[in-house]
Amino acid sequence: MSNLLVSLGLNETLASYLAVMIWPALLVNFVAIYGGVISVVLRKVGGWMQSRLGPNRVGPGGSLQWLADAIKLILKEGIIPAGCDKLMWNLAPFLIVMGVFATFVVVPWGSYIVPSDLNVGILYVISITALTVVGILMAGWASNNKWSLLGGMRAAAQIVTYEIPVAMGLLPAILVAGSLQMSDLMKAQGWSPFDWLVFQNPFSMLAFLIFFVGSLAEANQTPFDFPEAESELVQGFVTEYSGFRFAAVGLGEFANTWVVGALCTAVFLGAGNLPAFLGEAAFLSLLVFVVKVSLVVFVMIWLRWTLPRFRIDQAMEFSWKYLLPLSFVAFFGQALFMLATYERPWAQQITSHVMVLLFLGVLFKFSGRVMANIRLQNTPVNSPVKIQPPAPAAPAPAAAEPATEA
Amino acid sequence: MNLQEAFALIQAKSGINVTLVPTELEGSIQVDAANLHALLAFIKSNQELGFRVLASQTGVHAKTAEAESITLYYFLVHHHYHCHIAISCKLGMDKLEAPSVCDLWPAANWLERETFDLLGVRFTGHPNLQRIMLPHDWVGHPLRKDYVKPEFYHDTEFDLNIDNRPSEIAKSFIL
Amino acid sequence: MNQELTTQYMTINMGPQHPSTHGVIRFILQTDGEIIKSCVPDIGYLHRSIEKIAEGVSWQGFVPYTDRVDYLCAMNANWAYSMAVEKLISCEVPQRAEYIRVLVGELNRISSHLIAIGTCAMDLGAFTPFIQLLREREYINDLLELASGARLTYNYICIGGVMHDLPPGWLERCAEFVDHFDVAMEQMNRLITYNRIFINRMANLAPISPEMALDYNLVGPNLRASGHHIDLRRTTPYGVYPQLDFEVPVGKGIEGTLGDCYDRFFVRVEEIRESLKILRQAIKQIPSGEVQAKVKANIKPPVGHVYVRHETPRGDTGYFIESDGSTSAYRLKIRTGSFTAMSIIETLSPGAFIADLVAIIGSLDVVAPELDR
């Protein structure tokens, strides 16, 4: 950003100061608008998956529903529950939202468009998301409501538990790139699927899956959304929040989905890399990145509407007994793979091609099943039925009367 | 097994004094309140009868000019569910008590609570005899024939004289 | 310095308003963290004194009230009451009316089970199956609206038969729906019934042994899931069920223990399939004729009582009617399946998680209006 400003003619120190101010403004605006838009997309996509329309009144096709929701929530009365711990209750939404906003600083939007290219980029993201735990615990406790307390405790346990598979799932990628810096991770991959880290070998695919599932739990998405499990805990730790505080917490949760998608893309799916002949086109790189992240977010929405919820102890068991050992397997497997294929780049090419072919095969089978389902579902129902009119009765005797009379 | 056969078997096998109350519809086997628990325990444990399930338990408040009584009915269903018999027990209004059968069937727990709530029959030996349908501080037993609806509950007034006739404006809409 | 760390049980109120209790019921939970130590249900929030009302309205006039006893299966509720009064006055119902009763009763059984399955899945977090099943239920609502005129409280099956005949083209439409729904149900099964997360939530949870089921007088799918081969359509056949060929699904403990939550859920799924079989046969076998027996306007039945049991989707609904010869009942008691299913929750819940309590209530298919009448 400061380079861009310098190329526009400003002097260096002014450019660096302005860059520090422009980036947060851009990011906060993006997060706010994205949180709103994704809430509409969530409901529309969910509606289409459930044979119904989503919101369709406000704006063309319901696309401005987020504005209506935002305005409504801002204008609502913020009811402060009696007996709550005022300072903590007021502070909790801030912490939840801060924990999410702060991670946007290291997201690589394209080639060299990183707001702040920290040399501990990944580690920073993993550690700063722990702020949300503090916020959720505060919200749960200070609300003076037993249901919120249960939700807060569950959330704290869950997020802390799933931090570990998330961090371990990132280790194979760090092995390949050799550093924690986001732009290095991006440079370690190429533009074609054969160069993406996810298809490099089975262990990195395993690492990607572990990272993705762990991030679902971090972001409180179904199947891990018990902190706000509506059918059990009314609304979990946000029960007592109304108005703008509720909007802020919801915004934080939706923005978290973008962070999950961005991390997945940046680390595993070859974020923003362009083919060599396109050079350093910043805008195209940004577009590629946004498209990839949107695909990951779509998969998250898809999972949210399809799967039922885990139970809290089942989720804990899943993380400690299954994800953690698998992440160790992925880590060591990746290390061994790198050791074995260090001198033999052709082996890497073969494994990545095989992985891509396997993935395409799975995709093909899946779409075949989808087409079969669609064809099956077109069995007719409620079609108009042809009703035979009743046979004409014998002519009424009264009709014969006038003839005989006349 | 129909009611007559069950009655014959009960009279023969158990030492309990029962009478058959036949009507042109279904009848019932009548027993005193003192022998009620023994009879039901006998029926439940008797393999030949096979009426092992307590399907329903209710009461009827009969009030005529001469006499007033509450008759308790127990409906026992065969464990193959194809037939049932009715056991009845007539209670006078001065002694509205009956032994509880919760130790025989856990299903009787709530059924007897409902009979207590709506009719006022006390069941001795019931672990938790409280009102179940109505609030705990309700006065009266609604299913009795001489029940009078209260006018107030706490500070809510029940408007008993609601006029349901259509208003002038509503009448003008009727074509 | 060894001191016992004393903790207290938390008393939580799963209040009358809660997104997951099916209707207005209240539970007072005592929990040790997430594990329930005791759960006391508090019912009566939907008590409308329907039994007392029966003593004031005429015999035919009470039929709409039976709709409201359990509005999810209103046809079956109408049918149960009509059966009881027909036994009281010894009335013969014409064959075509019996077949129409079977058709609408089985359609209503399917739609009630769809709600039971859908809400159970939704309480566990799967939103899509519920809404998809509601879409299928709309087709059934359309059919029943064509037949009776209403979408929820039908007031269609009356004493002596049905109110009026089916409109022309109804049978073809019903046959088309049955074919379509066979396919749709298979898809729903793939979405929720065979879903590994769902099975893990429901299997081995709150198993009810066959002895316990009989002691607590569970009925309907709950009883069948515990292994008993009991269905009133087979044990005390009424109407034209002897001429219809269908099987009674019984729980076998497929994914866990016998009589656990998954068994109860799966028995309902299987029952939908059997209902579709019954519908196909009834559509083929239905004769023509009149649809209502000649019943006087003011019925005066003989003095005495009857106890008639009918298989509604929630189990064995027993109508105890005592008449004293006048134009309204002297005492009417409705014994519903949800009443005893609710009382067993108190015994099943200690040791389960709060999330499990929601699954237990959903699998037992407790409906509040039927509970409180």
C-alpha cells in the first residue's frame, strides 16, 4: 500500500503513515459489509437447499436484506439484564469482535497485497483468535443467565480444544514453505492445482482436512455450533444481548468464516498465484483469491445446512482422540515425504498429479449422484388431473312438456 | 378373554369379593376401595388372565338428587393388546380415598395425579400427590358436576359474562 | 489439609417457552454442569378442559374439539372419537366411508410422522430435513384440504362416516403423491436417517426395555421400538384394516441397544413406508357407495360406558365415554400416548446431557396439546 501511494507521488513518510490509516479503514469496512452480505447469502443458499426462497423482499432478490437487518438491530433497544456484571457484559462483544478483526491484518489478498506482512503471520492468527474465547467466557458469565453460562463454558472448552488440531494442521505447510510468513507460504505454491499444497501428497491433504474441520470448530459453525445451539440453549452465550451488541457478535462470527476461508486458501489452495505470463497483475490476483475464498465459504455454508450438530463431549472426543493423532501422522508423513522426494522433483510431480486425479474422480462421482437425485426428484406430483365430465343424463321430462303443449 | 371369563377366574382364584356390573354396553368388575390394591396386584401377576398393562385410570362424579359418588375406573389391557377389562370402585363423598397402585405400575403415577387434580380423590401411598394440570394453588376440582368457576385467579378476573353476540358494525358487514 | 471441594447442583428451568420442547411444557432440571441429575416435568400449560367441555356439547358437536386434542393428526383424533360413539350407539359405517377413513387417516399418519422426524432432526441441528419434509407435507395438506376443506383441523370424520365424499380426481392425485413420496423419502433417509453424526447422537441413548415400556404404558411407535409387536390396527382390527396387507415395524436395536432413541426414530421412518403401502391398496380397493350412515340429529345413546382404543400416530388413544342417556356425554376421558411418554422422561433423564434431553423428548414424540388436553 505504501508503494502504491509513493507511486502516486507522495513522499515516503507521509505514504507510510497514510498506509497505516487506510488499511484499517478498508478492512473494517470490508468486514462490516461482508458480514452483512454473507448473512443474506447464508439464508438464500440455505433456502435454495431447502426448496424455498430465502429473503426476497428487500432489494432485488433480497440482496439488501443485510442493510435492513443492520438498521433494525442498531435501532433496537439494548436491554441490560438485571444483576449482570456491567463492565464485563459490555466489554465482551468488543473482545469477540476484536479477536476476529485483528486476524485480517495478515490475510494475503493477492500477490504482495498484505496489510502487514508479519514474519510470524500464521502464529499471530492462531494466537489472536484466542481473544474470542475470553470474550465468550465473559459474555456467558456476566449475563446472569444459566443458559448463557452453559454456552460460554461449552464455547471455551471447544475453541481451546480445537486450537491444537488447527495449529498442527498448519505445520506441514510451514514445513514446505520454511517460514511462518504469509507471503512465503503463498510463494511456496503455484497457480495450477498441481502446485497447490493440498494436492501435493496425501499427508498434506489430510492436514488440509484437519485444518478445515478444526477451523469450523473455531468459528462455531455447524456441526460444531453448540455454543449457540438454538434448540438447546435458546441462543447460547448471546441470549442476553440485543440490538447492536447482538449484531456485533453475529458480525464477528460471520467475519470469522472469511478468515477461515482466507487461511485455507492462502496456506493450502495457492492463494492469488497467477500464471507466469500474467505477471504481477494485482487486481487479477485479488480476484483469484476472492473466488477461492468464496468457494471455501460456500462449502462451509453447505455443511452448515446439511449436517446435524455434535454433542459437546462427542466433539471433545473427536478432537482429542481422532484429530490430534491424525495431525501427528500428517506432520510426520509430510516430513518423511519431503525427505524422500527432496532430490527427486519428478516424484513430487507424480504424487500431485495422482492426487488431483483422485480428487477429480471423487468430484465426478459426486456430481453423478447429484444428477441422479435431480432426475429422481422430477417424479410428477400435483399435476392437473383430467376429470371426466359425467355422462349426459336423459333429457328432462319438463323439456318435452312445452313441445307437447305447443 | 372377555369380562365374564375374567370375572369367573377372579372370583375363583383370588379370595377377593368382587361383583360384576353388567350394562348393555361394556360392564365392569366392581370392588371395594379396601380390596382394590389386592385385586389389581392379583390381576397383574396372574399369567392366565394376562391383563398386565394399566391403560387408563379415571373417575366419574355422579351426582343425582338422591345420591352422589365418585366411581374410579381402571382399564387393564392384555399384554397382547387385543382386549381390556374395566375395574370400578365406587367411593362415597365422605371418604374419597383409594389406595395408590404406583408400586404396581409406574404409569399410575401421573394418572392418579390427574384424577386427584380434576376430581379430588386422594390416593394413599402415592409418592407425589400434587396437582398436575392446574396450578398448585387452584381451588376446587373442575370435573365435578357441582364445580363453580372462580371469578378471580390471583389478580386476573375471569370475565364470565362475555357477550358473544356480534356488534353493530359486525352486523352491518353481514350481507 | 484435605478438604472436599463441595459443588452445588445448578437448577435450570427449561421453561414453557423454549425452542425445542414440542409445545409449552416446562422442565425443572437439576444439573451437575452438563449432566442432568433430575428432571421434573411440569405440564398443564395447554390445559383447555376439553373433557369438561364434552359434558356440555352434543355428541356431533364435540367432533371439532377432538381435532384440537392433537392437531397434528386431527383425522385420527376425529376417527377415534367417532369410533367410540359408534360403538356406543351401535352404528354401522358404510364401506366407502371406512375406506375414505383409512385413506385420510394414513395420510395424516404420514404427515404427523414427518413432523415428528423433522422436529427431532431440527432439535439436533439439522435444519434442512425438517424444511424439506414440510415441503412434502404440503402435498398432503393439499390433498386433505381438497377432501375436507381445511388444512389442519379437519372436522371431516364424523359419527357414522365422513362428512362428504371425496372430490373427483382425488384418488388419482393421491396415487401420484404416493409414487412421488416413495422417492422423496428415500432421499430424506440418505440425508438424515443414515447420517453418522445423527446416529451417534441418538444411538444407545435412553434405552427403554420391553418390561419398562409395558409398565409405563408406552404406546405406539415408542412401544414398538422396545421390541413389542403391538399395533392396534393388527391386534384389535377396526374398519377395513383386516383387508389391508401391511407389516408392523418393530425396533431391533439396529444401531445401538434395543429401545434407544434411534430405534424410536427409525420405527417412525419405517411406518411411513408401511402407510404408503396401505394407501396404495386402499386406492385400489375403494368401493363406491354412500359415505355416511343415517344418524339422528340428537343422539340418545343407552346408559353405560365404553372404552375404545384407536391407533393414532402417537399410539393408542383410548376414549372412555360414559353416557347417561342424554344428548351429551356424562364423562369423557381421552387417554393419549404423549401423557405416559412424558412421565417416563423423569426416569430416563438422570445421567444424560442437556443436549440428550432434547433428543429424548424428540424421539418420544411428545406433543403438548395431547398431553394437557
